[in-house]
Amino acid sequence: MLWTENITLRFGGVTALDNVSVEVRRGEILGIIGPNGAGKTSLLNVITGVYKPQRGRVYFKGRDITGLKPHQRITLGLSRTFQHSELFHSMTVLENIMVRLHPWTRGSILEKALWAFRAKRWEVEARERAEHVIDLLDLHEHRHSPIGALPPGIQKKVDLAGALAQNPEVVLMDEPMAGLSKEEKEDIVRAIIETSETMHTTMVLIEHDMEVVTDVCDRVVVMDYGKVIFEGPPHEAVADERVRKAYLGE
């Protein structure tokens, strides 16, 4: 349902992505792994419209979205989380989730100022969508807590909740386990699996923790120096000589 075709991305004389073609199948959890600097986040940024490639195309459900802006891709059904959660620390969990629904905001300036008609109906709908994902990810006790007062593991779950509130068909997650304790990682893993099973959401996961990747992902794509060097089941990736040399340093 999502694929890139011959993506090449350069920053000056540095080639971040070199002729990268990757496909994401409906309903799967796809892992993208590789050493630092392999081009993983650059690929996510191309898919979500943050970077524009010098060559290649991005397709979503058969549509060429290469020229669309990030907020346009969100409304089509592509959402993402970030390695370092892009949250407003003085705002509550509920408010942070509702902010992620801004691309769908309805109502004129006057309606918003008076909180009337379409603006009022939309805020009610946005709150319902936020409350739904709070229930899904078991964030009830933190609903009205400011983000800055919460531990990293909860902040990561709020970031995921904000992405899920957008009703995406595909969620792209950039290192959701980064900086978390073992217990926090287990909590995020449960959230990913439950989301995949209950919402039937397709998920793309950039991750360094190979234990998480082998436990969670249906397939993996391995990158090194901006190129795809392997694509297949996680257990085969671990045994592949190219992967062990590039990723495990063997």
C-alpha cells in the first residue's frame, strides 16, 4: 500500500539515499534497521514529505504523493512519531493529542473565536478521537498531566497516541525505544502490537534493538550507506552475512 521507487537524496556531496526502493504491505509491521547514518530517518522524511528527493517517487495506495506537502500526506492516512518526541511540555496529554488533529480543523475565524457551529462540532469530535486513543493506550491516569512531568516512556506513548488519533492507515515510527528502560520498552512493544491487532494499522518501525525487531516485525529492510542490502524475515536478516558485517560489526 506504500512504496518508494528509486529514491535518491543528496545533501551537497553526501548521498543519504542511493536508489532506494522499499515496499510496505497492508497490515504488516515492517522494521527498517541499519547502523547510524544508514539513511533510515532520511527515508522516513522523504516518505512523509519533509525532504524532497532529487530522483525517485513515493506512492501511497497507488497514488503518486511525491509532490504533496507533509500535512496533505497526513490527511491521506500517513502519520508518524519521532525519535525525540515533538510534544508541548506545558500542555496536557489530552491537549497534545488534540493538537495533532489540526490539519482537519474546521470553522471560520469567527466560528473559532465564538466557539460556534463547525468549530464547536469539530472540537467535540477531536476530543472524542483523543479520548479513544487514550483508552486504547491506557493513558487514563495521565490525561490531564502536563507532558513535561511525565517519564520518557509515557511521552513516547503520547506521541504514538497523537499519531493514532489521526486515524492513519500507516504509522511510521522513528526509534520509539530510544532512551527507554527495559520496562518502558516492553510497554511500547505491547502498545505497537495491540494497535496493529485492534486498529489493523500498518506500521513501519525504525529500531536498533534487534530483540524488539525480531519479536515485533513481520519483515525487515536493512540499510547501509544509503542503500538497501537486505529485505526479508527478521530471523534471516540476523543470519545474513552482509547484515552481520554492516549492522553487527562482524
